[in-house]
Amino acid sequence: MRIFLLCLGWALALAGGAVAAAQPPETQEPPEAAPEPEAPPETPPEMPPPPETPPEMPPPPETPPEAPPPPETPPAPETPPEPPEAPAASPSDTEQATDETAAAVDAPGPPAARPTVGRLAGGVGSEALEAEEEPEVPWRGSVVEYRNAFGIRNLDPYADLTHNPYYVMALSFRPRWWFDEMLSVSARLDVAHELTEPDDTTFSYETVLQDLYLSVGAKQLVTIPEVEIHVSPDLRLTLPTSKVSRFRTLVMSVGPGVAFTRQIEIGEDSELTLGYRPRFTFNFYGDTTSQRETPLIPGCISCESHFNTGVRNAPFRLWNGFDATYTFLERFGVAVSYAHVTDWLYEITGAPPGPEDGVPDGGAASVTQEDPPGVRFYSAFSFEISATPFDMLEIGIGWETLSPQLSDGSTYYNPIYNRYSQAYLDLRLQVEALVEEMQDL
């Protein structure tokens, strides 16, 4: 038994030694295999070609440029990594310029938005926009005027042999309608009521209706480039709605006129406007003489009734007017004007001249001149200071003198101040501003 166990132990020992001898070589081979796994790291360096392939991938990035049409839509933020290409897309839509001109093409964008900013800040841009908006209000320039006037010389009760005070209130309607920035039509109708004792009315304290004026004109139809003078023609039609015109047998008057104006800017908030306004009027009468002589003492607003100082009517009239207006601080103004008026009378036929024609006596023996005077001369002067406290209200204070050139004693009247001079206070309501205020309510 012992011998069997010894043999079995010896056999196991030999088997264990054989197994141990066989294991070492296998364990040594793995360390040699370690260098072999180093070969695969060598292969990764060989892999750079695949990174080279991504540079070959630009064709797909080129495809996104094909997608700029969608980028133009809100999805544009999806292409933020390609901002340089975005400016290239904008010039292609406008002028298809190069990358260098792209900035120049993009630059006009902001100026296009400047008018809105300029309108808020003021300046040339805002003025241009306002000028474009003005035609949207066709009734601009319409005015309703309320006047209080009195004779200046009447303040001195001893100025004339007979004291005859004069105080009148008048309401003037002056509508205007613009078809565009140039063409417009307008009208004027005055209603007057003298508070003192009148001298030229049928009844005491009678309310008198003046003539109706209808006009059509073109504002700044032509501009002379070198001197910047604006030419504005117009045509005026007068209808005899007053008693004085009907007594003169006036049928109608047609007066073409033109205004030459020159505007001169003085500083930022002031402007000087110079004007020359000639007008030639054709008067159509039923008779060559009037049915009523004009009173010597004035009692009117426009003083048109006192142009006829005799009985003969005047078929033609020439008005040469000069004026200057200075506005400052956008709210104040000073205006002065002077006009020389010439009337050509009808010729006298079938009767010798009389005192009303400048001849002392109607007898042929006493006639010392070949023909009676066929022309009358008048002068018109006005001066006014105005202020605009509100957009809808303008206040004017001034005086005007509209009188014959010669007095009763054949002496020349002072064209600025004489017995026909009147001081006045005007309150002018601007219809355009009134309508705007009412719309804001």
C-alpha cells in the first residue's frame, strides 16, 4: 500500500513538473505579443487619410449656400456659423456685387430708415415729409376773419369841420380748396355792420354785404432758377353782390393777376418774403355812368365803393402792388404793402364835360382843357403786426389807407395817413387747425 501511494505521488510530481514546464513558454509569449499590439497604434497614424477626407467634404458645406433661400426666411439663424456668406447673399439680391462692394450695398439700408428718424428730430427730411402730407388736407389755408376797425383821424374831433366818427365790425369768409400741391380755388365774402352812424347805407345801422370774389390759381407754377423767384398766376372773378356795385350797373369783373415772390431765409427761425403782384381787371357794366355818386366820407371794409369818385365807370383797372413780409420765431410776423391803382374811364359822348369830370363849368366857353381827365389814380397802403398764440388763431393789429391820389382841394393825399386811414384788430381762425383739434376730441 505504501508502495502504491509512493508511486502515485511520484507520478503526480512528474505531471506537475510537466505542467509547470509547459506554462512558462505560454506566459512568455504574451509579453512578446505586447509589441504586436503596438502595431495597431501604428495603424492609427496611418488613419490620417480619413481626417483628410473631411477636407474633401467641403462640397456638402457648399450645399448649405444652396440653401440660402431658406436662410432668407426666419430659419436664417440656423446658418450663424456662415455669417460671412450672409452679406454675400444680400448684395446678390440687390446689385450682385463682390465681397468688397457688399458693405457699400448694405450701407444704403440705414439711410433708407433715416427719414423716419429725421421726421422725429426735425430737419430737411421732416420738412419734405410734411410737404408730402399737406396735400392730404385740401381745405388748408381756409380762414374765417373777424375784424374791428375805426377811423384813425376820427380820434381827433377837430380834424374835420364836422366830426363824423367811424367804427365798423366785419366778418370775412375765405374758404380755399386745394386739388394738389399747386392748383387751388378760393372765395371771399365779407359782411359789415357799422356801429356809428353810416353815411353810405340805405338804412341806419344796416348790415351790408360786400362783393363775392372767386379765384383760381397755381402756386409756384414756374421758378426762375438763377434768382429763385416763384411765379404764381391766378384769375379772379367778381360778382356784384353789394349794393354799391349794383348801383354802378356792374355785371361782372374778370381780373387776371400774377405774383412774383422771393423768399430769403434769415437765421434758423426767420424768413423774409418779397413780392410784386400786378393785376389787370376788366369791368363789365350795363351803363357807362353810375346811378349814385360815392360819398366823400368812407364807410366800408375794402373801400372798393370809394374808388369811383365821380359818376363815370371804369372799364379797366391796373393794380401794381409791392409787399414785404418778415416772419420770426415761427409765431410772429410783420407785413407792409403799397399799391398804385389806375382806372381808365369811359369816354364822354353827347354831352359837354361838367364839374364831375374835372371841368369847373359845363359851358363850352369855360372849358380850358381839350379833354376831361379819363384816368383816375389811387393808392393803397397797409402795415400789420401779427402773432399766432395757437395754431388755430392768428391775431393781427395794423392800419390801412385806401384813398384817391388827389384830395378835394386838388392836393395830394399822404398815401400812408389821411382821412381814409383805418386802424384794425383782426382775429383769424385757421380752419385746418380747428378741424384737427375737433378730430382729436
